[in-house]
Amino acid sequence: MNWNYSQPVKIIFGNNKIEELHDIFNSLGLKKGILICDPIFKSNGLMDKILDFSAGLLVETFYDITPNPTVDSVDSCAAIMREKNIEFAVALGGGSSLDCAKAACSVCKTPYSIADFHSGSKRLGSEHIPLIAIPTTSGTGSEVTPVAVLSNPHSGVKAPLVSDNFFPSHAIIDPALTLTVPAQVTASTGMDVLSHALEAFWSLNHQPICDALALHAAKLVFKYLPIAYADGSNLEAREKMSEASLIAGLAFGLPKTAGSHACSFPLTNLYHIPHGEACAFTLDAFTKINAEAEDGRLHEFARAAGFENAYKMADTISEMKKAMKLKITLKDAGIPEDNLEELSRLSQHPNMLNNPVKMNVESILKMYESLI
């Protein structure tokens, strides 16, 4: 087996680490930055706190970001970076803000729209400005990956864009920032973490270091997500879910995700299911499907995670989804049975090629039909 592993992001983990922003920026020689964040942080005061902690080193803000970041948002952010000669960026928020910032930090060094790179008509060079990522949810792991998932409302395409430029220079994980995340967002983003861990492990591109990280993250999610969902003020559960999110991000960064993520893109595009919940929608089904892979790896993983086998682990995923009021059936998700063939066809995203059990339109359709 041949494999390699690299992780260029420096990770800073701990409660209230955002209070040290000015010292961190100074130690890196950073000046004249832009804060890119979710719009909620303008209204709830967190944006102003971050600006205060920067002590004047963040000179611009950008918060025109939708839950599924668009190429238009990236272009608007990049335009400010060019106009103001911004030297570095800080991304604060969930995956949407982080992904928008990643793309903007690169495209700002070109005269083009990010849509040109998202469509594949152009390829990004290596030039970009440094990014410091501060996640406020325990979900995407985007702070340690080279992936930005963007939507193009003009073409109707939502897809990941990958570039080594997109690795943040630093990730600051402050679990205290997640204490106010609502229960349903906690559930959705937490299941995204579990999807990252499981799909990284069963990806055809899996490797030993990422396997170990995936197991560590999954065990944390199974133990602490129900606690964080039931009591968002439980700091231990929030810390452990922040750890799980980060570790799962490290786990899938190289192997990439597989079937559940492939299906999540049309589920979000067509039926507006939040990303993490869209991944969770098929995660238990794919766990059962992939348990049938001839190598038996997933059963070993499940036993190491505390389950009798992978089928019992899949049952627990189903129970977690039900307990956290996530969508379980096609009816829950508002998916007409007449649309399943189209959904199955659109679910053949390239990530599906990473699945250990080969899937085609017919087998994907059969899987969706099991969710009636």
C-alpha cells in the first residue's frame, strides 16, 4: 500500500482563543486584514468583538454570504480585497464563510470571476493571500481542508473546488464560540462530522493516518453529539464536538468523501436540505451498503467504535437522526417518488467513485427507494 500525508495548517485550540487575535496577527507579521463572516455576527455583536480583539489590524469586513456560498459572493469579496489592497483574511463562521473566504483569497489575485475556475474553464495559480479560519460550528472541518464548496446560481451547479491555496495558514478553534449554536444546527453539523469520518474511512483512497483520525472523530460524535444536542451549554460536549469536527476534517482531507456527500449535493440543490442533514439522509443506508464490501474493514471500524458490527452502527445512526428530529424518509424530505430517477442520476457526483461498493443509477435508485 502506497500513501502519503501532509497537513500545512497550524492549529490553535482552546476556549477564548479569539481574545489573543492581536498577538497572533503580530507574531505572523500580518497587517491590513479583512474579516469575512456570517451576517448573523454583525447583528449579534461577535463581528465587533473580533474587530476589537484585532486592535486595528482588521480594516474591512464582508458579510454578504448565503448559507450555500455563491460565486457572486466570492467575487464581491474578492473585489473589496483588490480595491483595498488587503494583505490577509480572517474567516469567522460555518463552512459557508470559510469556503467563501478560501476562494476569495485566491481569485482576488486574478482579474477573473471564481465562476471561471468553478466551471473548470480556468485553473488557479499558486498566488493567494493568507487566511486564518475561525469556525463557529462543529461540522465542516473546512478550517483544515483545501476544499471550497460553492454554488453557481446562474448555472444551477453546486460543487466543490479544490486547491492547495485553500488551506488556511492557521485554524483557531475556540469551542466557546459554539455554545450558542441552535439545537437543529448542532444536529445537522454534527452529522456532517460523522459523515466526514465514516466516508474518509471507507473511501477507496483511505490511508492509515486518516483511518486513525476517522475512528477518533467518530467515537467522539457517537458519545458527545447527543449531549451537545440536548444541552447546548455543556462545555465539555461542545469542546469534544469541536475536536471531532477538526479531526474529521483532517481525516477526509486526503481520502475525500464518498457516497453520502455525492448524494448530498442534489438533495441540497433540489430540496434545500441543509448540507449536514443531507449527508446524514443517506449515511445509515451507505453504512449498510458498504458493510458488504469484501474486505470487512467497516465491521472492524464499528467494533473499534463500540458496536457489534457495522449494521448495528448503522442502526445507531438511524436512532440518532430520529432523536434529533432529522429527515429520515422521502416524505420527510419532500421528495416525490416520481423524482427518484432524476435524483439518482444527479447523485452520480464524482465523489461516488470513492465508494467501496460500486454504485450506478440503478443501485442508487434502490437505495433511495428503501427510504420511502
